Amino acid sequence: MSFPSLTNDDLKKAAKREDLIRETAQQIIKDFSEFGLEISFSGDTDHFYEELFVQMNAHVNDLLVRSQANFLNLLYRIDVSPADIQKYEEERPDAAWSDLTTELIIHRELKKVLIRDYFRNH
């Protein structure tokens, strides 16, 4: 059994499922907490992205200034590579680096949840 590759459409569909949104929020909270970074989620699935993005972006900016080693460890933990970030940069050259990285982290966490959901149901 092989897992189909995930497209942006797959991510958009998943971002509308409340169960996947909640699971993604929990995954983000878990991964960030391993580095002593607090993320909270109100449970408002309609504003999930904005709510988490603001908190995560602040941590990304802080880590970049305070501890690049911890930042790189966080990316490694989440499974985001420098090549992934570079690809995002090429696609959106006008976006702020921390915004791109935060968005990429959210997308990667959602992909993890989608993969688990796929294998739970197949």
C-alpha cells in the first residue's frame, strides 16, 4: 500500500475538517512544547490558522535571534528541511522569511496529521 502524494488541494480540504484542525493544533502544541515554547489553541476552528500563526511566528522570530541551534532542532523535529524553506522562498520571494517558515511548519504539521488519518482509515 502506498500513500498518495499530498497536493495543496488536499491541504485545503483537510483544513476544513474540524477533527484534523484540532489534531494539527495538538501536534503543533506538542512539537513546540518540546522546546519550551508555549502555543495555545482556543478551539475556534474557523480561526485556527491565524490564531496559531501569530503565536508560532513570534517563536520563530525569537528563536532566530536567541538560538539558531534550537530553531534548527525545531525544524528537524517537525521535519522541515532548509531545502523546503528555500523552495517556499522561490515561490514567494516577497514574503518575510519568518512568515514563510511559519506557514511551512503549519503545512508540514497538517501533512503529518493527514498521513496518520489516511493510515487509520485504510
